[in-house]
Amino acid sequence: MTNHWVDIKNANLVVVMGGNAAEAHPVGFRWAMEAKIHNGAKLIVIDPRFTRTASVADFYTPIRSGTDIAFLSGVLLYLINNNKFNREYVEAYTNSTLIVREDFNFDDGLFSGYDAQTRKYDKTSWHYELDDRGFAKRDLTLQHPRCVWNLLKKHVSRYTPEVVSNVCGTPQADFLKVCEYIAETSVKDKTASFLYALGWTQHSVGAQNIRTMAMIQLLLGNMGMAGGGVNALRGHSNIQGLTDLGLLSQSLTGYMNLPNDGQADIQTYLEANTPKPLLEGQVNYWSNYPKFFVSMMKAFYGDKATAENSWGYDWLPKWDKGYDVLQYFEMMSQGKVNGYICQGFNPVASFPNKNKVIASLSKLKFLVTVDPLNTETSNFWQNHGEMNDVDPSQIQTEVFRLPSTCFAEENGSIVNSGRWLQWHWKGADAPGEALNDGEILAGIFTRMRHMYLREGGTVPEPVLNMTWNFLTPDNPVPEEVAMESNGKALEDVLDPATGAVLVKKGQQLSSFAQLRDDGTTSSGCWIFAGSWTPDGNQMARRDNADPSGLGNTLGWAWAWPLNRRILYNRASADPQGKPWDEKRRLISWDGAKWGGADIADYSTAAPGSDVGPFIMQPEGLGRLFAIDKMAEGPFPEHYEPFETPLGTNPLHPNVVSNPAARVFKDDLAAMGKADKFPYVGTTYRLTEHFHYWTKHALLNAIAQPEQFVEIGEKLANSLGIVQGDTVKVSSNRGFIKAKAVVTKRIRQLDVDGKKVDTIGIPIHWGYEGVAKKGFIANTLTPFVGDANTQTPEFKAFLVNVEKV
Ligand SMILES: Nc1nc2c(c(=O)[nH]1)N[C@H]1C(S)=C(S)[C@@H](COP(=O)(O)OP(=O)(O)OC[C@H]3O[C@@H](n4cnc5c(=O)[nH]c(N)nc54)[C@H](O)[C@@H]3O)O[C@H]1N2
Ligand SMILES: Nc1nc2c(c(=O)[nH]1)N[C@H]1C(S)=C(S)[C@@H](COP(=O)(O)OP(=O)(O)OC[C@H]3O[C@@H](n4cnc5c(=O)[nH]c(N)nc54)[C@H](O)[C@@H]3O)O[C@H]1N2
Ligand SMILES: [Mo]
């Protein structure tokens, strides 16, 4: 989130689209209810199903799964055509005025630079026209035909209310009503907050769904505002911490990039990752990248990392094709993987195309699972009749099961969706032989290190040179790891201007501004610098004082970066420094610096300067045109799901689905067509269960005992299905059997001249645990992922339904 949970209470409009917060985030959803009850906010829901969130909404309308870009682009067009945007904000704080290169082009569904062979874009033309100093050319009058504003207007002009309704199946009057709700927040003293999660991310166009919404927030002037922002309601309790710590396969800590195999030396790598400013005088904070990177290498390799050996650059792995989980299982399915350590992950249940996952695991020599529970993955080789029809005698994979603790059995920090690092203390000791995850990983590491020392081996340096100064090397305590993530001074850190000592050798750092690129500081994760200072563990703070009333509670826990609660908060005031809305004053200028109800996210430039508020961008501006980040285009475009009920894209039949999505040849061939699989399948969760864990708990199993699927009344009648019937739901990859719930909550939609029905499939069952044995929903889902994040398309695929 750019904002945080409590801040949702400040919104005038809460739009729940691409998620079901009342069901999946029932505790955090209180802040949406707080906005509604105490702030007079309206709550609106746009979802293929009438959900528990919809049941408390002021307005609900349906949408066909996988079509939000068309819907939201229609909203952009409405706001522009009806002059419902914050013009001053758009001109001063977004890249609307910047001029795009002449060779940029969009035609019949494709942007310039596409290579059909590699399914990738050359993004060279998706850039600004630069002057001879390397700065973007600008037309402050917005007249230039190639300024971002005019290109945007042209791009979204196709998304008229008729087109939106035709693609999304949302009634036109309902669509216009949503536009009106959103447009009301374009005034300076009103904000909208969009609450989203998987209904937007689990699509082959997931990242662009979110981008389209972010563009709406820029037009409305809602970024940087209390009650505004872009707010992902994240899933597992510490999944924000997972991405912060760089656990995605192409990341390093603090959103730095893992080197790729084209970056043979550190200079090439740093140059590629250290942006040059694109407008004069901008903060361009990523220009500090070398300080973050070298400090991380010092945390990894300590004294072994020196300027002479490029801080150990050669010891980092270099990726060539991107080892996301889809790619990894694809390699496994081709027999290219020997062993797999699977920690806190149940891919047989949670990954797409379960039969492909089973076939892949069957090709391993060994599998290690680290989990407090018995999972379908650790028992993937067992035969469970129709639910898992395998022949154990044909599977040679050796399986090792290592029992682990869970979060309640250890100390540590959890990063919530609002970027707060909150320290917690263990509630109980682990049962039986369970060890905590750190102890298991450290145990494997130290034993491997001994083997390398004794026997030698290929590429020993990364293992032998790793710093491991923990009190008990086989079991580092969370406090030690947290202090290492924050970082410390390895030599006295001096003020470059005055030469005064800022931090004494050996002391914890209190800010990432103290990081150096000369090896005198270490920090495992630069954005966590400030979480464990000389004053101690900031994450354990528990002062809930809220002097501004905006809910920022600066003394409660600690938020990255630098305890800042609302990112880009300089944009909450106009260029002269006057808050757009006095009730939402976040920062003020005291004559020397910015401060107030939040930690200022800005330079020290005085009001009225030309420094843009979006300090992480080299142009300092919010991007309506994304120059180098997105895989499939600088503007969002509607593409159909890979399994589309239409069989075409009404906007451009030549380019049906995302041309840059993550998909492999065999899986493309395994896509079903609407003639055999006429209905849209979509999968989701229920409050009463947490994924595949709670089927092990009797009370949850009693609350929701058995796999069911939801079928709209109209379709059920036409198929002769009644409440409680057992039905078979099949896709081109397999089938499940479940009880039918016939419901008014799922409507039949009129889309491009066709009737489209949706089948709702909750995900929580399997054949381990105490709940009734059931099929795994992911038997049905396609093996295809988003072009940027590789998140699988779990929310829109094709199925058939029959009574059995
Ligand atoms: N009780 C409980 N809570 C949980 C979890 C759990 O298992 N149990 N899991 C946690 C995790 S890991 C996560 S990631 C979050 C997920 O949180 P959510 O994303 O809120 O959960 P889902 O149930 O997947 O809901 C997605 C909603 O999006 C709708 N939808 C599907 N496709 C589309 C579309 O194309 N457009 C739009 N506008 N809507 C669409 C679905 O109908 C559904 O209502 O929940 C977390 N919270
Ligand atoms: N069709 C479909 N598939 C989906 C989704 C969907 O909406 N539709 N949602 C997707 C999403 S958002 C997610 S997040 C994934 C979740 O997928 P998974 O992460 O695979 O599923 P979980 O059951 O949440 O957790 C995996 C295991 O972690 C174990 N565990 C819990 N605590 C600890 C711990 O402290 N240490 C260790 N080592 N293990 C622990 C649990 O016992 C569990 O067996 O599913 C995805 N799959
Ligand atoms: Mo998730």
C-alpha cells in the first residue's frame, strides 16, 4: 500500500474492485466500515459475484472476470471528457506534459517494438523525446500532439460506455453510475480508496489492471493524500515482508534487482540500475542504488567483500530466463531439476494445473518439504482415486518431511500491507520435533559449508564467504537477523560536508541516508534501515497516540521507509505548499524543512520549487505513460483471458490475449475453447478457511465441511441442476466433483452478443486434513501467468458443468 489500513477511514469513497475484503480481510475491512459509518463514505463493489462485501455496499454491479482494464479505461475517458480531474495536480505532478518519442506507436492491439518470436517488446520507443542534456522535452501548454496527455486521450478514446458494456457485460447505466461516484472525488477535498487483491492480480493482465487504477488516482489527485493512494490488500500475513526482503526470484532485498547474465561486471550492473534524472533538479532517489547495493553485499559477505573483488559481485547468481515458479515447474516437468526444497508452500494444492505439478514432482530425485502440517505436496505420490489418480510404484522421488514451527511459535517481525514492521513474541513452544524455519535453513547451510570445507566443490565462494557471525550459528535468533537487516557502521561514518562523525564504528544505523558505497556501512535490506537503531527495536513500539486524528500513529511499530505512513505525501499539498484539503494536512513547511502529521517524503526544497513529489522516479512525476517498467505496454490495453468465452477480442481480433504473458508452448496447446467449455470458471476464498491449512482444524471443517461450486439460477435451471446436486466441473486439464450451490448472486451477463455464465469455485479443499476429502480446485486452472509478475490466471478460465 502507498497508504495504510487505518487510513482507509479517511476516504469519501471506497471502491472494492478486484477483491472481496469483507470475506478475505474481515479484520482490516473495519476501516472501510469506519469510513462509511463515521465519515459518510460510500462503498461500491464491482465483482463478477454479489459478495459478502457487496452485501454491505451502497452500490453493486457485475463485471465479466478479466475485463477490468476496459472498465477502468472507460472511467479514465469519462473523467477526461467530463473535466472531472484535478487539472493543477495533473499538470504539475504527472508526466502529462512530457513529450513522447516520434517512433512510439500503437496499432491494432500492439505497441511499437513487438517481437512475435520471443513474445517480448523492445521498449526503446516507449520513452520521452530528450534534449541534448538528456532531459525530457516538455510542453506545459499540453498542446503538443505527442505529449503524454494527448496520447492518453487518444488511447482511451475507444473505451466508450457502449464498448465497456459490450466487453465487460456491466449494464451501461450501472457503469455510468460508477463513473459518477468516482468523479465526485475529483474535487480537492474528497478522496477515493480502491481496495483490491487477487481479483485484479490473478490475470494474465494483472499488473496492468492495477496500473489503470493508479492512473485514475493520478487524475483525481489522490496519490499522496490521506484517504487515497493505491492499496493492495496483501494475502499471507507477512507476504509484504517476503517481497521487501527480495524473495522473488529476480529480486534482491529492498526492491533491488538480481543481476542478469548480460551484466558480467559490477559497473555494467550498477549503470543499468542507477537511473539518470529525466528532468533537471529532481531528487531521483534511486541514484543512491550503489550505496544500497554495496551495503547489502557487506551484510552478505563482510570482510570478504572488498573494492578489489567488486564487493563479491561474482558470487551472486545471475538469471537468464527468470526463475519464477511457473518457469521452475516447467523446467521440472522437462526433467531438468534434481532436487526441490519446498518450504511453507503446497504447490499441489495452490499452483495451476495440478496434474502438471504432480507430473513434475514425479521427475525429481528428491523433494524436501518444510511445513508444520502434512500436505498434498509431501504426499503427492499417494493414490487418492479420482482425486489423485497416480501409480506410486512408478514414482521414484524420495521425500523428506521436516516439521517446522508456525508464526505463533517464534519471535519476529511481520510486515503488514501498510508497510508496518510489527514485532511479535511467541505464544507457545513448538510441539514434537518441529524446528523453526531459521534453524532448519541455518542447519542446512552450516552442514553444507562444512562439506565444502572438507571436500571442496563447484563454486565454493558464495557458501564459504558468507558472513555468519551469529551467537549460535545453527540457530540465529530473529533479533540478530533483524539488526543485520537494519545495518550498522563498519567504520566511522562521516558527514561529507563537514567531516563530523555521524555514526560511530559498530553502531546501528538510524536511516538509509547514512549508507555509503565505499564499504564502510552494511545493511541487509536498505528500506529497513531505521527499524533497529541505537535506541533499540523500533518495531516493538506500542504508542498509539494520534495527534492529527488521521490515524498515522507514528509511535506505533515502524513503517518503511523511515517510519513514513503515506508515500509521496508531498503531493498532498499544491506546488506552493498549501494542502489540497486542510482536513488532510500531512506535512507543512516550517521555514527550513517539511514535517507534520507524517514523515515528509520529499527533498528539502522549499515550497514553489520545481522538484516533483514522486521522488523515486527520475522525472519526479507520476506516470500516466510508463516509460520502461511494464512488459506489455506503456498504456494499459484490454486483452482477453487466455481462455476466453468470446474466442476473440472485440477491440482487435488479431491480438486476442496479452502478447507478452508468461506462457509455454505445451500449455498454450492445453488451453480450452468455448465450444467444449462454455462457462467462465473463477476461484476464490471463504472467511471460514485459510487456504489449505484450516482443513486440518476441526472447527473450520465443521463451519465449511465440503467442496461446493456456485452456479447462477438461470444456468442451473437450463442444466436441470438443483441445490445439493453433485456436479462435475471440467476444464481442458482435468475435472473436479462438488456440491452445487444454486444462487442469485451470480448473474448471466450479455457480452459481445453472447450470454456468458460464471461458475464460482472456492479453493479450500483437498485430501489431507480432517475436512471431508475433496478434489483440488487447481486441477482446472491454466498454466499461464501475468507478463510482469508471472502471477497465474486463477480468476478467468473456461469450464463445463454437468450433473452426475
Ligand atoms: N479467510 C481467509 N482470508 C484470506 C485468505 C484465505 O485463504 N482465507 N487468503 C489470503 C490471501 S493469501 C490472499 S492473496 C487474499 C486474497 O483476497 P481477495 O482477492 O479479496 O480474495 P479472493 O477470494 O481470491 O477474491 C477475489 C474476488 O475477486 C473477484 N473477481 C474475480 N475475477 C475478477 C475480475 O476480473 N474483476 C473483478 N473486479 N473482480 C474479480 C472474485 O469474484 C472474488 O470476489 O486473502 C487473504 N485472506
Ligand atoms: N485457483 C487458485 N489458486 C490459488 C489462489 C486462488 O485464488 N485460486 N490463490 C493463490 C494465493 S494468493 C496464494 S498466497 C497461494 C497460497 O499457496 P500456499 O502458500 O501453497 O498455501 P498455504 O496453504 O497458505 O501455505 C502453504 C503451507 O505453509 C505452511 N506454513 C504455515 N506457517 C508456516 C511456517 O511458519 N513455516 C513453514 N515452513 N510453513 C508454514 C502451511 O502449513 C501450509 O501447508 O495459493 C494460490 N493459489
Ligand atoms: Mo495470496
